[in-house]
Amino acid sequence: MKFPIDIIWIGEDKKIVDIKTNISPQTFPEIFTSRQPARYVLEVNSGWVDENKIEIEDKIWYNLGLW
């Protein structure tokens, strides 16, 4: 990756199970994993988690926009 990111892990029930913030490109080739079982992962720009007050146990709502 070429810029820092936040990683959000999401469980089967669409609740956030783990978060790692401000992961820099210099961490390569380190591997990041959730401390809890997760079904999905969402990578966003670094700082997004704090700016949006995202916390573990928050529920994710999304629309895949399938036609």
C-alpha cells in the first residue's frame, strides 16, 4: 500500500469485532489479523475510524448495490 490505513474487522452478525488504526506502508510485510473471528474486513483511509467515532461492537450497515 502507498498510504496509511485503518482496518475494521466485521463479524458474521455485521458487528465490528476488531479495529487497527494508522497502519503505515512501512509495516510491510507485517500481517494484521483480527483478535476475534471475523467474516469481513474493511480498509479505509487512516484517521477515518477516529473521525467517525467507530468502535468495536458497532453494527455495520451496507448495501452492495446489486442489480
